[in-house]
Amino acid sequence: MSDLEKIEADVLAAVQATGTEKDLEEVRVGALGKKGSISELMKGLGKMTPEERKEMGPALNGLKTRVGDAIAARKAELHEAALEERLATEKVDVTLPVRQTPIEQGRIHPLTQTMDEITAIFCDLGFAVEEGPDIETDYYNFEALNFPEGHPAREMHDTFYFHEREDGTRPLLRTHTSPVQVRTMEKSEPPFRFIAPGRTFRCDSDQTHTPQFHQVEGLVVDRDTHMGHLKWTLEEFLRAYFETEGVEIRFRPSFFPFTEPSMEVDVRCARLGNEIRIGEGDDWLEILGCGMVHPNVLKSANIDPDEFQGFAFGVGIDRLAMLKYGIPDLRAFFETDLRWLRHYGFAALDVPTLAGGLSS
């Protein structure tokens, strides 16, 4: 075997023995690089006689070509093998279920959903939405709402008071959203028609009471407002909220300092074990309080009670959510249990509308 044949056999054997493209590149450089074995032989052509160049030139060029072709073929083989290995290890099983996006996994809290439903109903009836501060003064929380001195609601066992200020006043966490009524009436002139949803606070905690809860109060003040308007408004609200045409309510005399006369409102229902069905059966369930606005409340907002009169109502948002969605314990609303939220929560895009159905 000649020297060229031996060099060719050694290089081709080294090419076939490579297992990676990096190893193959090292073989290429060793043979065809600037200082490679074949390149060194090519450099010697200039020192040969014409007769020797005639013989060695084609032989060396042929060797260079064959080695180059072998390296290119081996490179293609290694590339194909690496691609197949990658496809085998990185393949995706397209039969697996698609993972939910964050917006699909997220849930709207039932209280938020209920507030949105209530807002949608009353906005459709022409009510505005007003808000007020959680930390109130005694004046707006009690005095302006006709709570007399010594009323039980003013006592510390029912109200969260802050420390006394230098001027002798004591801020408190509002016990209802009724202060929003007075604040809104002070800012503008009648007529008024608005609801005031928000957080409220009282010293109470059991299966149906929590220290923090949510209320929505409504107020209508106009020259010709009467109890017929109040009854119709409540019937329409309950009919839309519970999504049933069979809602029937009744008024019972009661007492609230800020309304006169005052009524508790019961709704007809059926009790089937732990289930309560609104709009059917022969039982009654107390659901909210209401009444005609007391003249003293109108006077506190500089409104003449001889010219204007109105009605007000208040209902617990938490309780409405429990009744509609079958939630047995009020305390669960505030326990941040993700399993509970996934069960009772709503999809992020379930925006309640009267046209599309509040809870569809």
C-alpha cells in the first residue's frame, strides 16, 4: 500500500469512527486544515519536478476530494442522528389535555359576583352607585341617621371604636352603609336614586354573622315617592336576582331609627332539608329591611321633608349570595380556602347582565 493509500485509509477510518460533529471537525482539521496531513502534502507540490507534479497533483486532489466528500457525508449522518435523538426526547404528546390559562383557572369570589349582579339590576332600574369611607364619624354613622343618645347600636359591644381623639371624638368602623345616604344627599340636590354597596363592621361572629360583612342600601328621594314604589322596586329586584317570576313578598312592621314607618320584608320560600327555594312553597324568610325615610334624616341633609319624601332599604350581600348559591356558612367567605373558591367561584369572564342571565 502506498503512502497516499495509507493516509486515505487512516483518515476515512477516523471519519467513520467519529460519534459527534465535534469529533468529526477535529478529524477534518487534522486532515484538511492548514497544518493537516493532506494539506502538508499539497504544499510539497511546488518543490516537485514537472513530471512528479503531473503524477502527484491529480492523486492529491483526488485524495482531498474523496476525504472531503466522506467528511460531508458523515456530517450529514451525525446531524440526522442528533435530530432523531432530539425529536425522540423532546416530543410532545398532543393527546394530553391542554393546560388551562391563568384567566381560565382564576375564579371570581361569590361576593364580588353578587355585588356585580346587584349593581347590574339596579343600574337597569336607573339607580346610580355611590360609595363612602369605611372609617366613619359618630355624626354620619348615628346622629345624622336619627340614632338617639343611648341607643344600643352605639355601645362598644356592637360597634368597633378607635381611640379617642384630642377633640373628644372617636372614629369608628361603619356599622352599615347608610352614612353614604347622608353624605350623598349633602353633596347635591334631590331627586336621588342610588345604591350604596360596601363593607360594614360589627362585633359578632357565628355561622351567620362575621365581624366584617357586606351590605347594599338603596335610597330614593323625590316629591311623589311612596310605599307603592318601594314595594315594586323590591319585587323587581328580588325577581331579577333570584331569576324567578314567582317572587312574593310581605311587609311586617318593624323599627329603624332612620325610617318611619319601618318594615321587615319576608319572601315566600320552600324549605327542603338544607335547601331553600325562593318563590315557591308556603314558608316565609326574612330577607331585608326597609321603610320611608325619616324626616329627621332629610333635615340633616338640608332637605325639606314637607316638599320631599323617599324610601330606603338595606340587604346583606353575603346573605343573598348564601341563599342563591347554597353556601351554608358565612365564615367560609373570609377563610381564603382555594378549594372552596374553585367550587363556589365564577369564571373571570362571567360578567352578569340581565340580557344574558345574571348567573349563566
